[in-house]
Amino acid sequence: MSYQHKDLAAGRWAQLSLAERMAHIGGEVERALKWREKNNADYSRMAFERALELIDLSLEYPHKHTHLKEIARLREALVDYFSGTNEFKSTESSWRSYFSPFMYAARGKS
């Protein structure tokens, strides 16, 4: 498989904390949201696909098995928002609110 995040896929992902992983995912989601606001569907889709790649890495190499359900549900909700019918009624604001604490926690660890 060809990864966009080659260094993370090569093993660095397994070394990150849950907060760091979620912050990386949140960064890609933020990019997808910003490109969507700018009406650039291609760049938004590419950022969304990178977020999915990181989520899939998290499912493949879980930090803890207790996080699998949350990460799998996150994937389902993101796909619904960006590619589906938005059955869960997500908003840009709700995604930013979801990822904000992870980004804050990961920043504090650096």
C-alpha cells in the first residue's frame, strides 16, 4: 500500500500517544474543512483521505484496544460527513470542538 504519511506508517505512528494521533487526524480534518470552505473539492477530498489513512493506521496499530471502538466510530462519522448524507448531523463546528482538546493536549506534550 502507498501511504501519504510514510514516516508514520513505517512505525512512528505506534510510538505516538492517543492525543498525538488524534491531533494528527484532527489536523487533516481541519485542512479538509478549510479547503471545503474555499470550494476546493479536490484538496478537501485529499485531506479527508489522509485523515482516513491515519485513522486506518490507528485501527491497525491501536494504542490500546479500548480505543478501537471510538476510532472506528470516528471513521464512520467522518465518512458520513464528507462522503455520505451526514446522517449524524455533524457540523464544521462540531468537528473542530471534537479535535480541539486532542490538539491542545498534544501541543502540551511537545
